[in-house]
Amino acid sequence: MRDIERFPNREFSFFCEFQVAFELQKRGWKVYQPLIDRYIDLIAIKNGNYRTIQVKSSRIENLLTLSQDGYESYGLTMKPKDLFHDVRHFYVWVFVDKDSKFHYFVLSVKDFIDIRYYKLPPSSRRRYPSLLMRGEWRWGTDRLHPHYFIQDNRWEVEGVKLNEYENRWDKLDEIINVRSYNIECLNATEIDATWQGVDAEIIKKWQDNNKKAEKKLNLYPDVKESSSKLLLRETIEDDENYGGIIDAHLLRLNENEAKQIFQETAENWEVFLPLESTDHVLLFRPVCSQCGNYWNTSLKECFYCKTKYFRIKICDKCNRPYPENVKPTQKCDCGGNIIKKCINCGEVEKDRKRVFVPITFCWYCGTRENKFEFKRMSLNNL
């Protein structure tokens, strides 16, 4: 299929998602696609077992210099919001070679952490032991460049061999004997060892930091009210990859079905439709494993002190808070600049320094573990 090289990027990405869906169907999985394109690309079910899948795809980046390089180079980007704790979450990397052949690499969250941390070869050039501790990861610009060395039939990225993950669709069938990957995720991403814990002492520290921040914010009722309104509107739509309704689904739903389905989104359910039938939909949402509240990946916290990001900015002179949506040119009454700064520890987000990252503590109770919920909804009675 030579024309695949000419596909626009977004169409290429969708095409690869369909290819993964078809591969799953061949192996007996019932596959669901999202009604609205967000971050989970596919959900697969077999024998009552659920798997959520994010598809990352790439064509050859060095096609023009391939003969002199001696390897095929690919590129994909992983982001902090992709690092869910639920052990049923997987990534499928799809690389399309010079002959338009598809290569599939199936990884669990733990596999990905191994590749970016534990399996890395020693290097004196790295500042941190894990590549997920770098600023690029926090910025959401952690670009991986897997290489395929043609003569050796070897796939690798950053010196880590990838061949063991190629075509490992059987990983999806394996019995998973651990409850969560939250500890692995925290150990691989937190620079300060203090914040790698999940015990009551760590949650107490998180609570104290946030109480201190809220006490400061309470001194400015108008700003707090604006902050609350902005947080209520905090949705995945803020993500640059938010893609709207997949057009094909509009042809599959009647008016009553659409109304009923979208009512469920008020409870933060995301809607997935089966590829093979239209008699039901699957609802999905990430939640806190302790309190059950929705785990919104758009909510953020300070990377350094874990204080919630209340959608406010701070004066760099007098520390007065302002709503996040103030005009970029607006000055504080004291003449200071209004900047993006943590209300608690004072770390400033500027240039390439990312201070506010997706939450690692539940916004409501402070638990450091998320999980997935699923619910099937029949359309026959609508």
C-alpha cells in the first residue's frame, strides 16, 4: 500500500488505529472505538477481560538518507497523561516500514517504564536514572526515536532492544497478578524521593500543602470564585489531541440514542461503540481507587510540592493571586508581573521549565492510585 506515505498525519494515525483494531479482532477480541476521540484509542474485551489501548504510530523519518544511515528511524511521543496505573492499560506502537509493512509492538505500562528506566544501558551523560524524570517528559515532548537496524534485524530505542515486544499480542491474554502499577510510575517519574511514596504520611504532607494554599486563596474571594468556575470547565478538550466526534459514528446513532448516550457524559463516562454491532455501547472512565471520584487527567498539580493548580496566576512582587484567564499584558496593582507560579512553593513556570503536571494525587482524597471503570449500556430499550 504505497499511498500510505502520502496520508496526512491525522488520517495515518486513524488508519493505524483501525489496523490495530483488525489485528485484535483476528485474535478474538471484541473491539470498541471512542465516540469522541480523546486519549484511549481502543477498548478490547475477551472472556470478560478488559484492555484499554493507546495506539502510537509512525512512518520512517529518514527515508531520504536510509541507504547511508543503515537503519530505519521512527518517531513517537509519549506524555504523562498516558501513564495510567491500571494494569489493564496497554500501548501498541505501530511502525510502517519502507515497504509499507506494519510492525506492531505491544507493551504494558510496566514494559514502557522498563524501556525508559530499568533497561536503559549505563550512561554518564544522563542527569537522572530515568528518562521519565526529564523536563521533556513533563512538557509532554518526550520524543522517542526507535531504530530498526536492517542488517542485524534489531529494533531498539535509547540502547534498549525492542524485539521482545514485537507482535506480542499474547501479552493481552496474560493473567495479571498485580493490582496496580502506581508505585512503578511514581518511582520512574518523581525526582525527589520524598514524593515517591503512597503512604499516609505522604498524603498528610499533600493535605497540609493544599490547606496552606487554600488559606491564601480564601483571602481573595473573587479570585477563588473565578478559579472554581475555571476548574469546573476543566475538561480533556484542553488537550491539543482532542479530536471531536468520529464522523462514522454519526451514521450509527438515532436521535434518542444520541440523547441517552450523551446524558452519561455528565457523569464523566466516555462512550465507546463496538465495531461489529450497534445494540449497545461501552462506557469508560478513570477513577480514584479509594474514593471512586473521577480522575481527570486535565487537572494539574505542582511537580515540586504537589499543591493543586487552582487555575490562578500570581504577582511576582506581592504574590497576589489572579484568575488564570487574565489578559497577558495585565499588571498587578503593585506594578508587578502576573505570572504562572505555584501559590505554595513559589516555583515559576517559564521557558522550558514545566511546573504544573497532570495530577498524581487524587484531587479529592489524595490517594495516589487510579483505576478504570466500565459499564455496558444497551441501546435496545432507548
